[in-house]
Amino acid sequence: AQSVTQLDSQVPVFEEAPVELRCNYSSSVSVYLFWYVQYPNQGLQLLLKYLSGSTLVKGINGFEAEFNKSQTSFHLRKPSVHISDTAEYFCAVSRTGTASKLTFGTGTRLQVTL
Amino acid sequence: AAGVIQSPRHLIKEKRETATLKCYPIPRHDTVYWYQQGPGQDPQFLISFYEKMQSDKGSIPDRFSAQQFSDYHSELNMSSLELGDSALYFCASSRAGRGGEQFFGPGTRLTVL
């Protein structure tokens, strides 16, 4: 079975500051890793994904994440946040292969203020 | 581009009633997943279907059932509703061989009174 830990339930940050949202995972098999964003009362939107290859993954809205196999981490970063980045961010993992369910972390609330 | 469609978007039911949620995946997607997200919680996997066959099952109550039809749309049937079933229910779809990426619908907000 897979599990995901998001250590920070809330991350307050000022606009234009950099941010890092932490994610650690546990799995005995090969996995895919994902970051999803959820705005209030909306669905989940994929920010980026790691399947294989380069460990630095770039996504939408200026976000990027780095896969670190030795530390079983997949931290999300953005060099300069905007007010509109305020949302809930979920890290998720799935087994490689077809039709594999996503296991989510408990989420990190990113609150960007002026 | 076409997205995952869920209906209804909002549903209010009384305790012990039944509810049916529908999901229409992205065209040519062969896999459908259902997730339940309680207030302030992360989404929890319920059940999935690949090519109209159940492929995996999570923490889905016995009161719930689901199926995927020949046109690939899926329905989640919920009976004997309880207050604790109040949640956001997401459907997601994916296509085999496309790296596991799941595309989520906007969700159905179920309120049980």
C-alpha cells in the first residue's frame, strides 16, 4: 500500500515570496507522483506529475517539484507566489500501471497575503 | 477540450433516502474512479472501473454500489443515506497508457439532512 504525508497543514506566505510545500511518500512498489490544486468549492486540477525520467518536473502556473527517491520526497516549489495561488494543495501517489487509484495526502492550505 | 461531467452538481436528500450520481468521462477514456471528500478532508478512493469491469475497491460502504456502462459513463448508487454521507463526490477518468494521470470532474455535493 502507498501513503502520503504532507507535514504542513497550513503555509502562510507573502505575495511575491518563494514557497515550498512538503510531501513525503511511502511505497514498496514503483509509483507515480502528483500534485493537485483545489480552489474553494471546485474540483481538483493537476499541477504536475512525475512518471519517470528527469527528477525536476515543471507544471502549470510556475510551479515545479523535485522527485527525490532516496528521501522519498516530492516537494512543490514556486519562486514567487501570487494572491491567486491561495488554495488547497494535495500531493498524491499511485502505483505505476493501468487504472491505479490515487492516494492523497491530507493537504496543505497555502494562504498568500499582501 | 472536453472535461469530465458530473451530475447533479448539488443534491439534497433526507436520511434513509437513495441517491444516484452520474459521471461522464472524457471521450476515449477507459477508466473511471470515484472519490469521496468529506469537509476539510482529503479525497478518499471509493471504487474504479476499467473497460466496464470493476478494477479496484476502496473504503466504499456496502450501501453504495457503482457500475460503468457500455458508453463508459458511470453511476454511483447510494442507499439508506446517513448524515455522514454528506460530502463532495468526485469522479475522475483516465486513459490506459497515458501515465496514470486522472482528470477530475467538478464534483457532486451531497447533503444529507
